[in-house]
Amino acid sequence: MLDPQGFIRWVNDYLKRAGVDNPTISAPMRGVIAEYLLDDYKWFVFDVVDLGTEPVTNDAIQYRFASDCVYYPLRITRAEEGDTSITLLILTPRLLSRFPGLPVSRVHLPHEPVTVTSDELRDLNEDMDNLLGHAPNTKLRIWQIRGKLSEFEDDLIAK
């Protein structure tokens, strides 16, 4: 397991080398990072943003990696204050039924799932069709998660 204090020092040094003036990792953020490290997470992504006084929507970031589940980090948001509304487009070869992380009751589905054929998906995004192994049919749905940032005790995990 990584040492939380050593990891925090490494992050601060990295941010300084990347040109961030006086990087600060708050005590609540350090606590959540330590929690992830205790849970044996080995990969972290940092998105440095400027927080102003006006609400904004961030551009989507896409990461690709092999996984046996849908994963979306939510615990990390406990280090901040306020409310959030997250909209996820979920595309999988089958519907998901097990939610060992965030309770499924916290995930709202504004629409019924839509079936997308491999041909349709290839026309939209060939890389995504390849990633999903050219499954004859995939299920597309919209998931919305809303709430106070401080209330997210678990990440979204769905299988």
C-alpha cells in the first residue's frame, strides 16, 4: 500500500513541476485520498480546475481501461461543498443488475434503455464498437446522480 503522506508529497511536487503555483491539497481531500489508498487503489487522475463563483459545466474527460464493471468515482467529491448533478451515458453489452458501491436507488433513469446494434455503434464510433467487442446489441441508458457532494460515501460501481 502507498503511504498517504508520501503520495501527497509526490502530488504536490508533481503539480509544482507542472507549473501550478502553490498547490494546496486540503485536509478533507487528503483524508479521502488516504481512504482510497487504504482500499488499495493504485491509479489516480487529477483534473485541476479554477472554481469561480458562477456554476459551470466541465468538458467530459474520457479514460479507457479494462474493467469488469462500470466505475465512476464519487467519494472524492466529499472533499468539496455544494450540490452536484452528474449525467452519465452508459453503454454496455447487457443491462447491469449489481451495484456493490453507490445504492442503485441513488441512480435515476430519466429514460428506458435503448438498444444499439453493432452496425449503428460502428457508424457512431468505431473505437467504441471495437472496445465492446462488436457485440450484436448493446444497451444505452442515461444515468443521473444528484446530491450534496458531502453525502457521497461510496463510488458508483455497477456489474
